[in-house]
Amino acid sequence: MGALHSSSGWNLHPQRAMRVLQLLFAVLVILLLQGTPAARGLSDSQQCRSSRGHCRRLCFHMERWEGSCSNGRLRCCR
């Protein structure tokens, strides 16, 4: 029982402990947001626009279907 109460070097100042908690929370939020469909859909839509395309449900007859937008729900037409 004496081993539980021994000093193991985990004495943190309250300010330092708060900084560590804030950093861990920020990392957790970033990791959670990376997996959201909205984040992935935004990136493929941006990729379409950067290649001079636009997102539509159906491409016009003079356009080519180059890829997808909005997480696969729309087509990238060029």
C-alpha cells in the first residue's frame, strides 16, 4: 500500500496541467475532424475546381466526367 502513496514525479503545476489538457483536447478535435465526410467532400470539390472543373449531378453533353465531388454524390465535369 505504501507504493501507491509514493512520490513518482507526477506533481504538475496547475498552469502546466491546464496547458497539457488544452493541447490534448486540440489534438483530439483535429483527429476527429479529419474523418468527417464533410471534410473529405470539401477536399474533392476543391480538387475539382482547381482542375478547372465544376460539380454537377449530371454533366452536359459537351462535358467530360472527370471525377467526383461532395464525397461521391456529385460529378466533376469539365
